[in-house]
Amino acid sequence: MTISVSAVQLFDLALRFAAIGQLCLLLLYLIKQYGLKAPEKLGLCLSIIAYIVLTAPIENHHYGFSRNVLLLLTDIVPFMALWYTLRQLDTGFTLQKLPKSVLIATAAWFIALGILFLGFEGKHVLHDVNHGLGIVLLLTLVYLCLRDFLDDLDNHRRHTRILLVAFCSLYMAGLVSFEFMDRDIRNSWQFSLSNALFIFIIIQGICAFVMFAPKPNRLKNISYEEDKEGSGSDSDPDQQKRDAKHKSEQANKQQLDKLKQLMEQDAFLQAELSIGKLAEQMQLPAHQLRRLINQELGYNNFSQYLNSYRIPWVCQQLRDPSNSLPVLSIALEAGYGSIAPFNRAFKAQMGLTPKQYRDQF
């Protein structure tokens, strides 16, 4: 049984346009949710759509001038992805926070790309330079996502980090494949169909995550499932919800009291204390402890929470005239693994270096 190439190409196009349709729905959803206040999300969606269209099994001459626009949008995917990442990792991030030199250089580069693609159809060495720059930006993105992954207390943001790393890894693999793979293989219907199927699956996952995943800072009752199982089916539904909420609040309060008691017993002085180790001492799953500290106490990362105990303890040691230990020894006693993160945390919280603080007394 033989399969005609034209039938395969139609199936390829059907998968691509289905993915584009999903992204268009996602665009409408984002516009409804945020209006034009999330340009990084809209820009990333548009650039991904351009990539899907541009890699379709269609001869270049059929695109006309639109191919130049699609090339431009495709080549700025790494820029949009990095912008989106910075916004996800820091909700207070704006482009205005970047140094002026970076903003000017980026604007000049975008103007150069516009001239390159719209005026010269991308036929210039700058095209290859931009691909190299794109790899650097994506590697930076991966580094930013993985750097504080274990320290992050927001479960939604942790899932976003994983999704972004997977997206960047796949995009970089595709970019390298297109650059170094043999032209005959790259232009074969088998490669194109595999690419389309892969894109379709990934887009479904991205859309489902963005549209249906729990949003950050949405309070969840840790014990809700257990409470729901214990509720009588004959009770009033509203009363069941009130009872479940009350029981959950009581459970949260008990867990917060237990956490506070552990901290007051100097658990924060343990060296290399992680959220996993503290969760074991609390006899809680790590994701529940993250949610407890994040949503009930308002801390975004675990080191920030630990510093709220460690820095006051260190200050007490530095104020004590009978304590002649070096600052490094006090930092190690406070649970820090080295002096550099301790100095940064201390100055960020106290506005002084440890030595300057000690000299006051």
C-alpha cells in the first residue's frame, strides 16, 4: 500500500493549521485576559505562528513578500522567549529596568533585522549572526530558569520554568537541525511531517498549560481533597464547602504553627537546609510546604524565607561585644555555605555590609 506525497503534504498542512488555530485561540484568550498589557506573550505567539507557516511544505515563491515578514518574525523568537521568561520569573519586570545601553543596542539590532529581511530577504551574513545570537539568548533563558528552580516556592512558576526549558531545548535542536542537516533530508516529506506532528503536540501542551493551569497566587486549600472525601453526600453543598474551607484553614494553621515552632528551635541554622529537608521534618510533601510558605506567608523563594530568620540571628551575634568570631564563622554557623551569598543577603536586607553593621556596636 503506497501513500501519495500530496496526501501526506495535505495532512502536514492540516496539522500545522490546527496548531495555528490553537495559537490564534490562545491569542484571543490572552487579549481578553490582559488586553495589550502582555506584549511579550502576544509577540511570542505571533513569532511561533510565523515559524509554523514558514516551515510548511510550500515552495518559497508562493509566499511572495510575506515570506520576508515571516522570516523576520521567526528570527525574533529567541528575543520574545527571553522577554516572556523575564516577565514570568519577575512579575515586576519591565523593559525600562534594563540598562539604556542594552535597550539602544537591541533597538538598533531590530532595525538592522528589519532592513535585512524586508529589504534583502535575509541574504546576508547577519542572518547567520542572528542565529548565533539566538542560541546565546536561549541558553541564557535556560540558565535563568534552572538557576533558582529548587529555591522557587511558586509551584505554577516552577512548572513554567520546566515548560520554557523544554521549549528552548526543542527550538535549539530544530534550529541546529535546519542549519547543519543535509538539504535533501531537510526538504523531505518525512522530515516535514515529523516536524508538523511534533509542533502540533507541543502546541496542544502549551495552550492547555496557559489556559487551564492554576494561576500563581491563587489560594488552594491544602487539605481540600481529604475534606471533600469526608463530607456527607446528603449535606447541603454550600455547607460542605464551608466545612471543607474551615477544616482546611484549621489544617493550615496547625502546619504554620508547626513550621514556626521548628524555626524557633533554630532549624534555620542547619547547613544546606532545603525545602525538601524541611518538608521531611514537617512530615509534609515538598509541594505543599512550598505552597504554604508562598501563599500563607508571602515569600517567593525559600532562601528569602530562610534569610528572614538567619539575618536577624546574625545581627544578634554581631551586636554581641563578647562574640569575637570572624564574620565568615558566624555566616557558616547561620547555615550559609559560603560568604558571598551571605554578604548579598545581609546587605539586601540591612542596607549595610556585615562589617559595617558590626562596627556600629
